[in-house]
Amino acid sequence: MKRLIRLRVNGEPVETAVPANRTLLELLRDDLGLTGAKEGCGEGDCGACTVLLDGLPVSSCLVLALQAEGREVLTVEGLAQDGQLDLLQQAFVEEGGVQCGFCTPGMLLAAKSLLDAKPNPSEAEIRAAISGNLCRCTGYQKIVESVRRAADLRRAARRGP
Amino acid sequence: MKRDFQVLGGRAPRVDAGDKVTGQALYAADLKRPGMLFGALAHSPVAHARIVGVNADRARSLPGVKAVLLGADVPQVRFGVSPARYDETVLALDRVRYAGDEVAAVAAVDPDTALAAAGLVEVEYEELPAVLDASAALLPGAPQIHDMYPGNICAEVHQEFGDVAQARAQAEVVRRDVFTSKMQSGAFLEPQCALAEFDHAGRLTLWSATQTPHYVQRTLAMVLGLPEHRVRVVMPRVGGGFGPKASASSMEIATCLLARATGKPVKTLFSREQVFLHGRGRHQFRHEMETGIRRDGTLVFLEHRAILDGGAFASFGIATVYYAGSLLAGPYRLPNMKYDGWRVVTNKPACGAQRGHGAVHARALFEQQLDLLAEEIGMDPFELRLKNVMQAGDVTCNELNMSSLGMRECLEAVRSDCGWDEKRRQGRRPGRGIGMACGFFVSGAGYPIYRSRTPHCTVRVRLDENGGGVQVLSGAAEIGQGSDTMLATITAEALGIPLDHVTVRSGDTDLALDLGAYSSRTTLMTGSAAKEAAESVLRQIQEALARATGEPAGDFSFVRGLLHLRGLPHCVEAIRAEFQKERRGYSGLPAEGPLTFREASRFAFLERGLITGAGQYRPPPLGGGFKGAAVGTSPAYGCSAQVAEVEVDLETGQVKVLRITGAHDCGQAVNRTQVEGQMHGSMSMGLGEALTEQVLFDARGRILNPNFSDYKIPTALDAPELRALIVDSHEPNGPFGAKEVGEGGIMPTIPAVLNAIRDATGAVIDELPATPERVLAAIRKLGRHGPAR
């Protein structure tokens, strides 16, 4: 049996009918065509499916679509505004924080949640914030550097020219 | 040799980075086709059994199920990696050989139905005694897993170079050690996924998360009985491979057979558990080495015996068992080397190639032995290596030619960067340790997997008819390592144009031939082919300009996309005027200054018609005449040195790696950011293999930890600071002097960590991974017997 739910995804209202066992990841990928969130394990271990639910990172493979009712979901597709990469995306591109790219969407959202709460995080705080997101390609070195660079870019942008 | 490059050797962003940070990059699981069905496989729950009966009635009658294939429904054509060891079939017919062997394939309207149907296939098994480790497999009377492997030996190697018996008599210090490891997983983040579709002319397209589209194409053609040109294999973006995605799988073939049976596109996606069941990661090794030196540190001989537990099928195993021996012949001068290796089959998931292939655990023991030998003669570990390192131009005892080799420079770079001499001078502090090691690796396998004189790759560079754009068409496999960016960079450099003029299309058997992403081959081989193709395009533009102006063709070149000429640019005005006339209403056209590449290449098209350049690469004949000489040969070798600094809790055995400093000679770096990224990734994978990663089995051969919660790869909190130092050299056989960085960087990591643990504790770790239990046991053993050092 399906239930009608309403939520906001990347700022847009969404109304859709979902069965009770549908995960948020399935809703995003299969129903809404937002394939940026990846499934690396389906068990909440790898973090590739990380999206923000009301600003906080969740493994969307472990969240039921029904639990997102009335809430705000942000996926990687919602990061760039008006065709412009946001500063986190820009930093990942420039600093080499991307290799195969499979962990990247989840990594970006985990990092965004950190930077929104803590504009100037320490390296330990960055590592802790992305510790639920596995990456096999980079050894995390350039990802940590990308997040730090994004923090610098954001603070510079806030100060203005 | 230092050269000025325009784009090469810089830090440009990857060409695919923008798509990957926005979610626009599509991976196999993201693809959809109209009317698509979903595939699922049924796996054997038992390690070794005869199939007595199969009943698919319940599965077939489940609503939504469109096809159920059993062993009897599919071609029983054997396939695998090495043609001499084709030992796999798509679905088991009468026998299963490991817990995970595929017994049925199902297509249904949605993934849940497909999975449910796979679970409804009833198979009656008559269990056979299973062989779960290599030593049991080798015992007389052990159950035989394949008729084609008597004694369960899938491949064996016996080689001797120099005279080990005589050398042993000359050695002054000799050590014998045994080292064992556990099976490991590639643990790429993207599970395998395949989508197959036949068009109405009966031509098959398979989109697959593979790293070897060419080998998959050949296997599909062979098993499905189609000519190769009726089979197209396409890689979408691929989320890491590291080796285990380097061969065709039953899942890929079954997906194609389901598409054929239903007349619909079919997509099959592995769960993480299936990634573990399919395996093809690192073999389980047992190495025994006897190594002798003189008191002055000169390396005299190595006698090496290795037993590889390879699981149920050969996969890459023949190459693995050769690599495990042959790649110890460098980067030190080693005149006498004897190697005996056996690659054994057992009732476990098949092992294959994983980053560094067969050489990684052999290197881990050998580099520990060098440290122990250095200590016995009172020599610094760096000095012992420096005393023996090879240099460019040296040839190993097994005829591997070091056409470039910055081994000494790597050693010097890490030694100074990490402050080795000061840290060693401070003396030992219990619980704190520092260790080092070296390694080297091929820059592309010298021969294809199947016997052939085929070029290893072809590349076309095509000039956009409108001018300005350059398209690189290649079959190279971009799996995250950055080969698309490498191809764009080399093409741009050869033409003298900015990177943004170049578009790369790759990973598609319709575009070009390429053996794929393995053996760290793409930069040297496909890069060489791209350079050749781009140079041909440049020549054609030069000739068009020369004919129009009467100037010699060689006087024309491009620098950052602008025409650079010796002498006067007579032709510029006429060419520019024509270009502008064709573009009435356009804005932003070049109006003054030197002719742009856009204008010049449009002019060249108008003069000559379609301009494409062709390039290909085939290595020169390599290696000696002895049996197995082909494995380990390469047009070039990359090398690296690393230092690991660790903290060991002497009460619990817990190891924390504080920092790894690595230097790698990659020839001329194509993109420094990407080179560092490959080095970081190697170090991180090596760290996981050193400390935490092991596939565990229960007593019946079933995997206990087929998930990321119990199979532990490093997280951001486990990974230490990774420092990557690039040692540039010039490789004469590589494009613009470039060679590998993809795999060589993993060689030193495990022994550097183990040597650091020994420095911290005095204990020798003789089994991977160095879990707290093993480290603690090694420390306790010291208490009873005194330090090993």
C-alpha cells in the first residue's frame, strides 16, 4: 500500500506516493531521477548515499522515504546555483578531491553540513565529519585539503571583495 | 632532462571533475533504457557440491518474472582470463566450487521481484568435501576441484637466475623468513553493474562497470557466439576498479543472455555482499625467503618459495604467481635469484589482480628482510638500499630493462623530507617507530592476455570541422585514475593548445582498441598513441598552412593555441577574413594578433578536408627467452620509496600510523595533482592491507565479513597525513618521458609500516594484516625469546 508524502527536495516541493518500505535513496534515484546519491553498500557503512535531511547528513539508504515527510532534502544536484558550482564543489575540483567520483556527492554533503555549522574547522574536525564517508581512491588527503580550501573560500566570500 | 611544457606537468583540474561534483556523471547503476528489466543471480550457499537437481518452477511462476536461466540454458563455453586456463562457465551445470558460485540468473520487472525469484530457484546439492586452504589443497588425496588442475595446482613457476647455490656460499649473513597473508578485497566504492541491450539488428551493447572493455567484448563474443563487431562494450563513469574489475564476469555475460532471452534491456547490480562473493582481489600468499648479503651490505642472493591460494578459478592467477617472483629482481642489483611458486585452487571466491598484482606481499617480506639484515651488520636501512640500488640502464637478472629509474632520488627525497637521520639519531623510543621500504612496478604489461601481435591500443585524434575543437577517441578505461585527463593533456601538449580545446571520448569498444586499465599501462601506452595521433594532426595543419603561404611546414607551431611562426605571417589576414566571413552574426571572434588554432584548423579543413590523426602503441619485443619471461616485462618501470611513522600501544597492540612520506619516480609527471592522488591512494590501500583488511571465512568456506562494517578499509580518521613527493625523471619509452604511478606506489607501504612497527616494538610481524591481536602476540613472543633484532 502506498502513502502520499510531501517534502522539499533541493528547494522544490515534491508530492509523491511511496510504499512503506521505500528508502529515501530509492525515492531520490528511482522516482525523482536524482542519481547523484550513490549506493555503495546499502547498509549504511559507506556514506556514498549521504544527503542532507534538514541540514544534517543521513545515509539515505537507511532512511525510509516516509521519514522525509514534511522535511527538506538536499542532494548533490542542489548544490550548484544558477549553473555556478558552489565553493565546496569548486574546491574539490581545484584541489584534486575527486578521483573516481563515486564517494564525491556524499562527501560534499557531509562537508557542507560541517562548514555550515563550523566555518573554520580544524583538520581533526574535518576528518571526523567525513569519517562516515569511505573513499578508496584518495586516501582522504586531498579531500581534507579540499574541505579546508572551501572553508577559506567561504570565509573570504563572506568578507566580501 | 628538463623541458618547458605548456600544459603538461601542471595542476589542471581533471576533465571529468565538474560532472562528478554535480551528480551529472552517470555510472552504470544510474542508466535506464526503455522497457528495462532487472537481473539477479542465485548463488550456491555451499563451498563444494554436486548439483543433483534444479527446479525453477516456483521462480518462473512468480508474477513479474520474465526469464529464469539455469546452467542447462546457457552456453557451456569456458572462459576466464588466460586462454590456457579458461575454467569458468556462466552458470554452474553440475558442480559448484565455492559458496557464491552462480547457479541461476533471473530477469524481472523490478529488482525486488528479480531477487525474490532468484531466492525461489531450488537447487539440490550433494555436498563434497571442500578444500579451504592452499596447504590442504596440496596434500595427497585432497579433493580435486577441477579436472584440469591435477593436485589442485593451477600454475607453477620454477626459475633460477645466476647460481644461488654458489652465491649462498659467498654470503656472509643469511636470513630465512616466512610471511603469510589473507585474501583481500579491492573494496572499490562502486559495486559492479551491467546493462545489456540488443538492438533490432541483433547487435549487443553492454554498459558495464568494467576496467577492461576490450577483454569483456572478446569474452562476450566467444561465449555468445557472435563476431566481435556485433558486440559493443561501453564504460559509463566507473567508481574505482583497482584490478578486480579487469575481467569479464558471469554477471556481465548472464545479463547479456537475459537480454537475449527476453528481448528487453536488462540491468544487473551487485550488492556489496556479491562484490565480495565475486572476489578477484588480492590472493592469499605464503612467502618463504632466504636472502643473503655480504658484511658490506652487498646483496648476494634470494631464494624464494611462494604458495598462492587463488580460490576456485584461475582468473589472473598465472600472471600473479609469475609477478610474485619476477618483480623482486629490482630495484636492487640482485645477481642470483631462485623462485618456485605454486598457484593453488581452493573452494573460495577466485582471487585475481589487485593494485600491485602479485608483487605486493612478496615485497612486504623482502623489504622486512633487508631491514633485518641491515640491522645485523649495523647498517642504516637507507644505506643498505643505496648500496644496492639499480640505476637507469641497468638490467635485472631476469632481463627487465630499467630504461629510467630514479630509485636513488626517491630514497634521498623521502630521507630528507621526513627527517630520517635526526629521528633515527634520537634513538628508539618504546611505542614509537619509523620504518622505510622501496618498490618498483611495471609501466604496462609487455604482452596482452591472449597471444597476439595486436597493438595494445589505438587512438584517433579528430579535428572538429568547424575549427578549434579536438576530439580524442580512445578505448582507454577511465576508472577514476585520471586517464581521460592524461589523454587530454598529452594531446593538448602535442598540438600546443589549451586543455579546454580538447574533448576525450573513451571506454567504448566502438571508438578504438585498448587493452584496458591494468598493469599501470595507460599513460605510457595509450598516451604514446595519443601523442602520435596528435602529432599527425599537427603535421596536416602545418602542411595546409605551408602550401598556402609557401613557408616551410616546420615553421608553423602553436603556443597556447596561437600560431607561432618563424618569418612573416603573410597568410593571417586572408585566413582570418575568410573565417570571419563564414561567421556573420557571431560575437567574440578573433580580430587581431596571431592566428588562433581555431582559425588555422578551420583553414586546414577547408584546404584538405577531414583531418584525423591515427596513433597506436605496441611494445617492442621484451624480455628473455626463458619460460615465463613475458610476465614482468614492460617498456618502463616506475619506482618508489616510503617512510612510515607509527605509534604502537604496547599494552593492546593497536597501531596508529602517524604519517607516510612517499616519493615516486613517474618519469615526467603529466598532471602533478593526479600523480599525488595516485600515490595517496596507493598508500592508503597499502595501509588498510597492512593493518586491517582481511576476508574471513567460516569453517564451511562462507565469507564472514562481506561488508564495510567488518571488512575495514581506512576511514578519514584512520588515514594519516600522506606526503607525496614527485621525482621527475625522463623515460625514453614514454610519451613526453612519462611512465606509471597507478600501482607502484603501493609496493613500499606495507613493509614500511611493518618495519616501523618493529622499530617501535622489536617484534617481527609475520602475518598480514597486523591486527592488534597479532601485534600483541608478536610482542609477547619477544618477552619469552628476547628481541628478534
